[in-house]
Amino acid sequence: MAKTPVTFTLNDAEAALFVDPGAPLIDVLRRGAGDLTPKHGCGQGTCGACTVMIDGQPHLSCLTLAESVQDKRVDTTGGLAGGPDLHPLQTAFIEGFAAQCGFCTAGMLMAAKALLDRTPNPSRDEVIEAISGNLCRCTGYEPIVDAILTAAARMQGRAV
């Protein structure tokens, strides 16, 4: 089979790759583009570890065909920090011990970023709903929810 050319923006950089027809985006990001931040978890869309943003919306990269991101913007946790400074979500996750083994962290961060982009001051229930597609086997979710709420408050200039 002939490979398909796909051009897209990956974390502020242009990416132009040749991909196998039907290839999942997770494989193209990790193997083709060298972005190892999305994690390959279940490969079936049930764990959320591979969550990325496509044109500002969260998507499971294991279920997204690479060809579908032609001329779109793909953001991963690899581009979440701005330069040497961590994103407030990353800082809150570290400070709140929201990352235990770290396997779910990339997907959780991207799901949280999508939430905070559309709802800057979410309720606890909105945070829980936003990360409901991401499985974590280590934290019990409370540190993650607390970290997201802490980041939201800081991003709004509110004391925590």
C-alpha cells in the first residue's frame, strides 16, 4: 500500500509525514513525529492515556486515523509547557502528588487542559466529568481533581 502524505501542526511546529493508510494517530505521533508524550495504553479508546487535542478538542489518538489530522492542529503534553516554565496544570500535578506512576498523566493533563480552555472556573463535578474517560489506577482521582481545581484557581488569579 502506498503511504499517504499528511501535513499538520504539532505543538506549534509544522509536521509533514507519510503515513500508512488506516494508521492510528498515536503511532504516527510516537514513531513518525517522535512525540512520546501520548501514552499507548489500551489501544481501544477506554483508558484515555493517549488523549491529545485536535483543533482544541480532546481526542483519543489510538482511535483517530492519522490522515484525519490533515491541515489541523494537534497538541500533546509535549507542547503544554511554554519554554522553560511548566504549565500551571503541570505544576499543580507535581505539587499535589497527582501523578503517581505517571502513565495516565499525559491524558489527564490534556483532558484537563480542554476543560480549562472551555470552562476556566470549573466546579468539582465538571472536573470529574471532564476526566471521566481517563483511567488511573494509582491516585484514587482525588489528587488529580484537586490539582486541576488548583490550576484553574491560579490561572484565574485566585489564591488557593
